[in-house]
Amino acid sequence: MKLSLQRTRKTRADGADSGDYGLLRLLREGLFGHQGWTPAWHKATPRAHYRVIVVGGGGQGLATAHALATEHGITDVAVLEKGPIGLGNVGRNTTIIRSNYFQPDNIRFYEYSLKRWEQLERTLNFNAMVSQRGTLNLFHTEAQRDLFTRRANSMRLLGVDAEALDRKEVKELVPLVDLDHGRFPVLGGFLQPRGGTVRHDAVAWGYARAASRAGVDIVEHCDVRRVVAERGRVTGVETSRGFIGADIVCLAVAGHSSTLAGTVGLRLPLESHVLQAFVSESIKPVLDVVVTYGAGHFYISQSDKGGLVFGGPIDGYNTYGQRGTLPVAEEVAAAGLTMLPGLSRVRVLRQWGGVMDMSMDGSPIISRTPLDGLILNGGWCYGGFKAIPAGGIATAHLIATGEPHEIARHYDLDRFADGRTIDERGTGPYPWAH
């Protein structure tokens, strides 16, 4: 369904507009006791009907609503989030951004997203702490060297940055790395200099603020229980705050996509798994690049607060629990100490888990569904955070025009029936293996 454009911006009767941020305003507020600050976004009360409801106030949902309002002039939009903004998966990840993929379609999509990360703080007028410190993939065998060389060449052919590093250059960049481990010696690495990290909760706050200023209703503490449809068409959603009608409903709820789609009889090619992450106590700067381990699933960076943020693979079973498990903690610790032995002296501060919607080919889904008016943004596996700017733009384009965005045409649901899967890892239709 194609929506006609609405170019008028709604005004807030309660004046809940934080205004522009900048150095001059910060100085002015400092002189007058910081009394002029207002809430960053309006905490809206849901109305009876909207043209578009976006279910899920995480990065993908908020970016979609922001793009609808600012790029397509559609402001009759509500974002429904079951808790406070920033406490879902968008605030429960390892904050990495990159576009170092192998499949051309994935490279183009994530590079499109990375370019928008580079502009994000100006776009949102919000400090998201975008830090392009580089992402380094280590390799430990000649076969891995060949694999990473193929990936780097694929990236270069599409104009994306990738640099090969030898052992000496790896050691200069990451002094803590153990080059001569008996089982897994480091032979070199490939660096994407434009990769890096972003402050995850600042992304949620920045998008929520910008979307609210553009006229979108941000509705917190509104748990969507089910999608409501009549005669093959969406009519709205049933929530903890009652029924809310809509012409179009977009699901952007990560690991709960299949649950909500199931309320209208849709079975999606997704499985839900937990992905754990960890952060250490704060220490002095020792790591100014994102590093991934080639002999196991392990990745690490250091936050601006000094904590080492790291993670590993998903648990291999289906779950909606946001809890940790000892086997994964042991696997992550073993991989980390093999690559960076100095980590043995660092204490882990906390651990958390996020529910991933793992697709059958490891690539996302931005698509219409068999139910008229229901749009799906999901199946992000590990890649949802880094894809927030591109995913929001592509989903908003699909909602507003009825046609897929050129960067996301290949992420439709029909690819699973047509055999057009985008299998980045080459592991087949096994969500746990992606």
C-alpha cells in the first residue's frame, strides 16, 4: 500500500521540544543554572488511530519513524515500545559498525549504512559518539588469509576500504596480541579503517529526539500483545493500553518478530536465540581498534569509559531469555585469553544478553508480508545495530512508496521461496550456525 505524502509538521502543545544542541547553547545554559533544558522527546499518549504504527522503539524502529517523517513527510506515526527507550536490543549490544562483508549485496547495504553513520550526528543534532577507530580481522592459517583476501578484494571492487596487515603491523596496532600462540599463531589481519563503534543508547536517544521533533509520537510502556487483521488486511494492534488502529503496521521487534507475526497466522523463516556480551572494569586505554579473533567467535573493543566490551557466539538453542550461560562465558573467556593473554588480569564487571532473530540465510528481511498492510523489519542476526541508518531508510521507503528501496530489494521474504538466499557464511539454512 502506498501512502500519500503529508508535509505538515505537528506542533507540541506542551512545548516538549529540547531545541537545538550546540556549544553556544551549552554555554548559555551553564550561565543560567541549566534551567532551560526540556525533555529530549515528548512522551506521547497513544491516539485511537495512526496511518503508520511502528512496533518496537529500538534502533530500527526509531530510524524508520524518523525517515518517514523527515524524508517522506509522513508524521502521523506512532512508535510503540514496551519499556523505556534504549532498554531493548539497541542498548544491549557491542556497539560495532562496519561494512566488511563478502557478498556484494551485503557490502553495498552495510556500506550505505556506514556512510550514514558518518553523517549521523549532524543529521540528528545529537552526540552519538561515533568513533571510526577501525575494525581488524585476524587470521591464523593460510586458508584464512585466502578467505580474507577474497573478502577484501570484493570490498575494494565496490569502492569500500580494506587494508592487509602483516604480523608486524598487527603488533604495532594491537600490542597486547599474542602473535606466537602454539595452536593459533597470528599470521596477519585485514583492517577496515572506517569501521568502529558508536554509543548504543545515544543512538536510541538521538533518533527518539529527532523523530519526536519531526512530529512522531513516541509511546513508551506500551506492550503490543497482537496484530489485529480483518479480511486479509491489518487494522491495528492490541496493546497493554488498549486497541490502536492503523493503516500500516511495521514490526521492528528483533527476536520477537515471529511471535507477533504468529498472532495473525504468519510463520516467518526466523529463530530466536540469545547473544551474550560482557564488559570489564574500567582500565587505562590499551585498545584503540575493534579486534575480531579468527580462530573462534570473539570480538573486543574498549569503550570511552575504559571498559573492554566483548562478546562471542549465540547459544545454540532457541530461547527468549536475556540471561547468560556458563558454557558461552567459558568459550568467550578462552578465546579472549588466547588472543590477548593480558586479559587474564582484568575483572568482568557485568554480562547481559539480547534476543536475536536469526534468519535462515543469515541476512535480514525488509519486506511486505502476505498480510496486506503488515511490513517486516527483522532477521538481523548479529547485524541489526550497524544497519540502523540504512534499515530505517529502506523500511520507511517501502512503507511510503509501496516499493522496496534499491539498497534492500534483495532482502524480501520471497527470496526464501525463490532460492535467492544471501548466505554470507555459506552454512546453509541453519539459523544457529549464522
